[in-house]
Amino acid sequence: MKYSEISHFSHPQHKLRFDYSEFPFKCDGCKEVGIGSRYKCSICDFDLHMHCAIPSPSIFHPFYTKCSFQFLGKPPGDIPRYCNACEKDVSGFVYHCKSCGFDLHPCCAKLPMVLDDGEVKLYLYKKVSSPCHRCGRKGRSWSYRSTCKKYNLHVACVREMLVESWHEIYVGRSKGRTLETSIPSLKNTLQTAHKRRSKGKVRKCCEMGAFAVQIVISALLGDPTALIAGIIGALISRA
């Protein structure tokens, strides 16, 4: 549900207004990267993902049928915690299951079970036995896999791409660069070997794999919209 203006416990000084940004931002709630739809305080430059601004008090997830995840404003306890979906540290807002000890970033908790941009349809799995299209390893974190089973992407790997690129993204934003130049090229992202394929088939395979990457990135950024996916897709096509 979208409201034009909200009050939020994490920023009681001012109201937050709905905004749409084509520039990457850092969410002040979960501390993760975002883009697109957000709630923003223009006075304090305070930003929240949609999922962080209007969270569900509690959620259930099909991967953890015995768990009840409660929304918390900070990680529980004093020990470091990590997200069970993407394996990245939890340092802000989190969905936590008290009985099992599992944690999910708000955006990871709300990842769609199916992503479909018209070119590639991807299904979310807790674990996949086939190797990741980027790192070449099996297992690990949650994964998106295409219907044809040719493209498998660890959520952790895509999250790492964003973390590795955050400095360049943020510096690009501060210098007023456009989105097309502030998000780094995704060249060399797809590392699956294609030694036995013709050049044309390799190119087509990588192009389709790139579509898969772009829509997973969009979902992890908290706004899997056609606009964002299209912009990132244009970058990949030039890589």
C-alpha cells in the first residue's frame, strides 16, 4: 500500500513523503542499497525502502514454514547477524524469527517468488543443486533459476555485486552523474564456460543471462519495476 506521506518511528522529527528516485540511495532503515520507490525526508536526506517504510508487523515465508518473522528496528542481541537469504550482514531493520534465530532483510523477505520481465521467467528457490551463473558454485544462498534451468543466480552473488559497486554508485550520485554512468558495467558477471558453443550462441546465452541478472538486481534494490530493469539491462547490453 502506498501513501503520499507517512510518519515513521525511525524518523519522528519530520514526515516522510513518497518519492521515486532514478539514483541509487542507501536506506536508513535496513542500511542496504535501494533505487526507485522510497519514502524520503527532504529536510534530513533520510530515505527508506518501501518495505522498510511500511513493513508488515509479522510475516511468514514459504521457505520456513515453522517460522514467524517479526519486524524489528534493529538486530536482536549483541552478536553479529546475517540474512539467511543473501548471507549479508544485518545492521538495521530486520525480520527475525525468535524460535529459530533466522533473519531476513526486509527486501529479501519480500523477494517475489517469480520474476518475469517478458524475456526471462525466474523462480526463487531456497537452494539449487546446479552451479550459479556468476560464481560457478552450487548450493549456498537462495537462488533464482530460470524456467529452462540454464540460468541460476545466487541471491548472495547478486547482493555482492551491489556491495562491491556501492562506492562507485554513491560517488557517482554525489557528483551528479546520471544513473547510466553511476551504476558500473556488469561485464564479466556471467562466468559460465561456453567453450563448445559458437560465438553466436555464446552471445545469445549471455544476453539472456544478463536479462536474468537485471531483474534480480531490481528485486534486491526493493523495486522490481520495468523502468529500473530496462535501465540496468541497457548497461548490460553495452558491457
